[in-house]
Amino acid sequence: MGTEIYPPNTGPLAQLSAEDKKKRLDAMVKIWQSDTEKRCQPENLPAFIATTGLDEYRYSVWLRFPEWERSAVVGQVLTLQRSPQGQERPVLFSQWRHDPLLQQMPDWKQQLPNENVFNISVRITPGSLGEGSKWAIVMPRDLVPRYKPGWPKQQDWVSWTQTFDWLAVSTSFVHGLLDAL
């Protein structure tokens, strides 16, 4: 097996044991799941659907990459499912995983040195019924102000995000959701 070429773990948590990192990743999943469940309550559903892109895409996959465990990614998949009464309700799935594709990921700390977690969203509509598939990489809107005034400008963001296969990392989380249903 080849040697791992992940960028080095950084930050105050980088030297934690593997078990402590696993506990932190488990906690990230649990907290993120809980926070999102609170945001997708029925009274907020129309705004939630629009904000997450589920009005246009079938899946919204949010990825978080912690600086202290560069071989791991925490993912959250959102989709809508029809209830027996015919109403759409959000389905939410969160987990973390070690992903070999991250070995090829560009080092986001070079672009965002002051961040301890990098967030990105991938929105996916799989091809079916002749529609064709489509997907988009999205910088989380709530994070844009934190990344100004330095980097990235929109053209930098587009160029940088095209250097990695975010879709492949995202689809593994969609498969996890579908397996859990």
C-alpha cells in the first residue's frame, strides 16, 4: 500500500490520540445533526429548502474538513422525501469517514490559514427520466463574510474547487444515506 500524502494535521488538536480524534469526529456529527434538525422544523421548511438548494437539487451534501485530522471528512446529506400524506419532509444523514480521495485534495489551509474547519457544499441531481445529471459546488453563504477581504474571490473559488473531485467524496455520503433508509 502506498504512503499517505495528506497535508499535515495542524492546530492545537493535531496531536490528540486516534481515539480522542474519533470522539471529536463523533461529537461533530452529533452536534451538526442536532443543529440541522432544529433548522428544518415545519414552520421553517420553505426557507430551509431554498437555503439548502433542495428546491433545485435532489441532494445537498455539506462537507467539513477538520485541520486536526486531514484524512477525515464529516458529511451531511439533506434530501426531501414524501410522507404518506403527500407532504415533503427533510431527510437528514450525518457521518464521518476516512476517505482515500482526500490524499489528492489540495491543501485548503494554504487558502484559508486562519480556519480550523473547511466547509463546502455539493448539490446533486442524479440523472433519471431523461433529465440528465447536474451538480454544483457551493461556498456556504453564511461563511462568505468570514473569508473576505482576502481570499477567495469568486473566480479564485471556482478555479480552486475545480482542482478536486468533490462530487466523488459527496456521492459516498449519498450512498450512506440511501443504505440507511
